Amino acid sequence: MKQKITLGLIVGNRGFFPGHLCETGRKVILDVLKKEGIKVIALDPKDTEYGSVESLNDAHKCADLFKKHREDIDGVLVTLPNFGDERGIANTLRFAGLNVPVLIHAFPDDAKQMSIEYRRDSFCGKMSACNNLRQYGIPFTLTTLHTVDPTSESFLADLRKFAAVCRVARGMRRARFGMLGARPVAFNTVRFSEKLLENAGISVETLDLSEAFGRVSRIKDDDPRVAKKLAAVTSYAQTGKVPSAALNRIVKLGVVIDAWAEDNEYDATAIQCWTSMQEYFGVVPCTLMSMLSDSLAPSACETDIAGTAAMYAMALASGKPSALVDWNNNYGDDPNKGVVFHCSNLPRSVFTDAIPVMDYQEIIAGSVGKDSTWGTLYGRVKADPFTYLRISTDDFKGRITAYVGEGQFTADPLTTFGGYGVVEVPNLQKLLQYICENGYEHHVSVNLSNVGDAVYEALTKYMGWEVYYHRG
């Protein structure tokens, strides 16, 4: 998963205003981007005056440069050291045709230097640039402050959020998901539209469980891939309780899943985790899925592909693992707290224990027997801030919808099994009513980060999805 981004840089200029501000402003912006580890594609001062864009010819030069680096550019930063030429900016973006997020930045004036030699008027120029982009039908992102010093913490926060927006938009528009097994009959809630996802750039490919089990049967115990995977599994989780035969099946299944995902270049997966696997293969795949999610290749249970999409979007935004949980229980009488839970395949890094215990799945064991359910992970989620996201495909509306928000995992006392945590969400009852009234699934993806703003911006402005942002 790509975390470092590359930005195309447009330095706006207008001849009526001090050109030297473009020269110094460009240097400041480049220095800021370098310190943030962001690669830049930009005109050189040898290409145009100050390496800026003002005329139609400048716009063509900049657009041609961007087109040469189309596969590298994740977003475009438009900076206005002076008023800037709105047509040059809009034409550059139109001619380049990148279809990537755009951030509009304007330098602030110094109230002590308002003579003709130093007055920027970027405050006004930004409005003109945005007006033209609206006319051209080009979506864009704004900084928190209308004008802002690019070396300030405010701008750095905006830039980091924009980087997350770029990662989400780019990643989701070309995502590839693998679906192992059919939807469990009892889970109508995880139905989804492949066509709506495909239209958004998200491809879904399937593999039947029988094919996976067949591939497992062909793997010999002395296959070097088995020893390598066994070492990975036993270092990831405490496996002392697990019978050797069950652990062997888990490891071989892991070899098959890893090869399947790698060969098909899947960014994330969803797996039919019950109960066919337990009845006919004799383990649960939870630890294997946890390991995938922990490596930023999310894996959702119950073939919840839409849940996979949400996990992947937040992992792109934050660079941290996502988990799929159920909105599962109330927490006493507190209307803003609840319990989230899964059996579980939660990524190890969200747990309070550094190395969680691999155990048997108590819920499924009641129907298929304990010996067929080894492979789950037990643990409590850390008391950290989190973002939650649910993506759904609404066939009745013919579009992809979602809801997103932020909350807090708490340290409130709770003794139970599986993977779990107590959450506090502002005005949780309003959110739960929204979920029920709009027919959303009981699954929700969570990520121990605050990326709600970036995810919302990416999915609405640049993916064109219908998203409810729950702000309490």
C-alpha cells in the first residue's frame, strides 16, 4: 500500500502583481513539501517565468509535464503567492486531465507590507481561481484558513489531510478485491453490487472454497512455504493451545490465501469464514485474516466486500490497520456508549496485548464442535480515538453510499470473549437510528486514527458517493 505521495505543483502568477513573490513563494512551498516527504512534479524557472503559470502557453507546458507523469501524480497543489491567473490554473488542470484531488492554497498578506511592491492579493485571487474551477467542473479542496502561511502548523495539517485524501481517491479508484467463498446464507446483510463497485473502479474477483481446499490438499508437509508460514503464525499469536493438526491446516490455508492474493494483485479480501469452512475443513481463518489486515491488506469476514472497501479506505487514509466489527451491544444505560465485537479476526496491532492468544471460536463451536473451530484471536481493543466507516451499495438508488464518524474506544470494564471494545460516540442514538432507517449493515469498519474528515472529503468530492458524516 502506497503511503508516500507525489503532487503536481501549479504556482499561480499574474503580471499586474509582484512577480518576485512567485519566486520566493515557490521556494518556500517546495521546501515545505520536501520536509513532508512529498515528491513534486513542477515547472522549472527555465520553463516559464519563475516556474509559474500565467498564460495559455504556460498552461500547455505545465499540463504536458503533468501528462508525462500521469501515473505518478496523486494530486495537485495550486499555490497563489500573488493573485494568480485563474484561467491559467483552470486550463492547466483541464488540459492535463488527471482527475486527481486538487488543493487550493493562498499565501497571506503582511498587514505591515501593503505597498504595491509586496501586496499579494491572493485572498481575492483564490476566490477567482475557485470560481473558474467550478465553471470548469473541476472539484477541489480548500485549506482550513482562507489564506495561510505554508510553514504554519495549520497548513501542515491541511497538507497531511490532503495527502490522505489523495491516497484514498487513488487507491479506491483502482482497488482489486478477492472474495473467497460464497456469501453465508444467513447473512443477507452482506449482499452487494459488483457492478456499482466496478463502475467506481473497484474490481471484485471470486474463488470457491472448494478450490482453496483443493489447493491445500496438494501442499505437502515438507513444502518450504509451510515452514515459513508456520514461523510467521507462531510469532504473530500465542498458539500453545492449538492442536498440531489444526495448526497445520491453518498454516497450509494461509499459504494458499497468500499465493491467491499475491498472484491476483488483490489489495484486500473477504472470506466465507463460517460455517462451511468449519464443517468441511475444520478450522476458522481468523488469525490468517488478522495477519493480512495487520499488514495493511484488509480482510473482512462473512464475504463482506463492502466492509472490505471501508477497511481499505481507512487504511489508505491513516496508514494503520483497519478492523471489521459488529455494532453489537449496549453498554449499561449510557446512551453514547456501546460494545463492538467480532469472533475475531481483528488485526493484532489494535489489541491491548502485544501478542494475542489463538483459541477456538466459541459461537461456532456450539454447532460444529470445538475441535473444528481453532484459529480465532481473542483480545480487547486499545482505549484510543477511532474513525468508523460503513460503505454500502444501494441498488434501489443505483449508487454507493456510506456513513463515517469518529469516536473513542474506552477503558470501561468489560469481561467477554472474542475481539471486543467499549466505544463512546457523540449522540450514538442518532447514529443508530440513521443506520436502521437507511438499512445499513450491522458490520462497521474501525481504524485507530482520526481520518473522518479526509475519508469524507475523498469519498464525496472525488468519488462522488453519498456519505453521511455523523458529527454528534
